[in-house]
Amino acid sequence: MNASISARRLLGGAVAVGSAWMLTGCASGSADSGAAADRAPLVPAALSARWTPPANATRLVDGEPGAVFAAAERAAESLGFVSNRRDAARGRLAAARRQSTGFDGARQDTLELTTASRAPGVVEVAVVFREAVESGGMVTSGLVRDRASYDVFFARLAEALAPVPAPAAP
């Protein structure tokens, strides 16, 4: 019995030492510790990149906040999105479009839009596209990082903001 108790104590001590080593890592006072510190944030950055919108998702637009929000909503509708939540006073819009496939699966794209006044006559428009794909009972989702999707949206926004030419006089 004493042998099993001392084996448990020995095993418990080894687990405690191993856990402490895992928690402290391999930090040492060597000259290479600066290079190790540069590599340390790699994992959190990779994980946070999944939820961080791409840099090309935000643009400054000339116009009044209400007009820019209305134009952004029209741009989203022209791409097939239907509004789920709309708060023009706060400059927020959430919209979705669902695409079904002929087989076992579907895809849903969502758009999250925010407008904010940055200066008189300048509005920041931030848009984030996400996609969810269902196939075989599994659902995967993530940010759309393809720049083309954002470029198309902002091109449609520019069209929606363009002044309508006056009809020519007869």
C-alpha cells in the first residue's frame, strides 16, 4: 500500500512540474529571447484574423450621413441582400441573402454595414461580408476576405450616390 501511495505522490509531483513547465514555457535569458518574443503572438494573431475584417472593408465617402446610409442600403439591395435589421439613426444595417443548391446544401451571405460621420460632409462606410456554407449536415462560416466582393459593393455605392442627371430640355 505504501508503494502505491508513494507512486501516486511521485506521479502527482511529475504532473505538477510538467504543468508548471508548460505554463512558463521555454523563457530563458539567452540572447535569442527577443526572437522568441516576436514569434509568441503568432497564434493569437492567427485566431483573431478569423474575426477581424479585411482592411479594404472601410472607405470614406463624401456626402451627408443620411444620404450615404440610404445609398448603402440601395447598394446592398442591388446585390440581392434583404435587410434583417435597420437602424438609420445609428447608421447600422444587417442584411442577408440565401442561395440554395440543387443538392444537399445551401449558402448564406450576410452583410453588416456601419456608417459614421467623420467630418462635415465625410462619412466612413464599413462593411463586412460573412458566408456560411451548409453541406452534408456540416456548416462552416467565416469572413469573406476576397477584395472583389468589397470593391463591387463600393462601386454600387458610388453609383447610388452619383447625382441623377437633369432631363434635357426639349
